[in-house]
Amino acid sequence: MRIDSTSSAIFFDLDDTLYDLMAPFASALQKELPHISQTLGNEIDSFFSATRQYIDGLWKEYLKGEKTLQEIRIERYQLAARDFNLIISTDEGKRLQEQYEAEQAKISLPPDVEALLRELNDKDVCIGIITNGTTEGQTNKIKTLELDQYFSDNHIFISNEIGLAKPQPEIFHFVHERCQLENYRCYYIGDSWNLDVEGALHTNWYPIWFNHRHRDPQRHTEGYLEITNLRQLDIV
């Protein structure tokens, strides 16, 4: 896909877009619930994808105040386990989440992401981040990944910090206004269909679905582009 560097603004999701969430999850599962990891075997990737799909749906309940962040994080594991005829107790889910967060302290940027961000900086493209999550948690990931060398602080938006969250279209309107993007064609790149694509559709943003886990779209629609590798972006 060709993107004009002089007239475009490109914002990214954080989790499983700018870094790989699968590696810390697999490590946490092996360390905390080795019996589950062993039973899943080569299906760990499918199990992880199921947890991501469930958290996207549960996020709406969190936004409504019906469940806490901790509750939906644990429930995603339990729902995914059910799909694989497994059981994860609340205590096991809590321990898995704690280990998962510890493993995320070791994350790093994939080489292709580093290359893309350097290219965008070299071409002086307007870039930013829009991410769901707690201020502390997402800020720690951003620091660990050293993303501050690529993104300015006033172009990083964390849902709990601003009181808006994907897939609410209001968060995209908020960023559009705050960053004064009226004269830009705005792209949003994210891995989640429900949060990223559906959120940006029907706003003044053009969603790019980073479908590197090869999932099926939740519905047939127009107005978005699908890529499976960030090298498919052609910045001109």
C-alpha cells in the first residue's frame, strides 16, 4: 500500500502491533501453567488468538463498569480454555496474568517495526500511538520498547489516561482534534478487528488491519485495508 509521507498521519495500536504479544504469553503459560502449555502443544498460537478475541469483546463490559480490568483479563483465559476443553481456575488465571505482565517487561521491538519507525521519522511523517489499557501498564511497555525515540509524548494516547477507549469512535475524534490533523489523511494500524478496525471505521480515519495472525474479519464491509506484514506499507 502506498502512503504519501507529506500528507499522511499514521497512528498505531501498541499491543500485538508494535511488538509481539505471543512470545511473553507463551513464556508465561509455560512457567505458570505448564500442564496447560503441554496439553495445547502446537495449538498455543490458536489459544492465544482466542484470548485476544475474547478480551476485545469483554472490553465493552469493562468500559460500562460491569467488570474490572482484572476480571476480564482472567475471564479471557477461562473462555479460551473452554474452547479447548480445558479448565483454568480463577486463581490460575490470576497467576497467569501476573506472570504475563512480568514477561512483558522483557519485550523488544521486532526489526521490521524498528525499520518502519526509522523510515517514518526520516521522512518526517506525523505518527502516534492510540492504545487501550492502564496508564501505568502501557507507559511501562512504551518505556521498555524505547518508543519515546520515535513518538513524541503529545502523540501518545492511552485510554485510561484520557477517559476514552477503542472501539469508541470518540477516541479517534479526540486524537484528530488534539493533534490538529485536519489537513492530513489519517491512517490507524492495529491488529484487532473489533477494537481497531471497527473503532476507526466511519470516522475521519482510514483503518489498516494488521492481520498478522490471519484471522477472519468479523463482518464483510468496505473502508479498510488488510495487511499481514508491515513491509507491505510503501511510504513515498
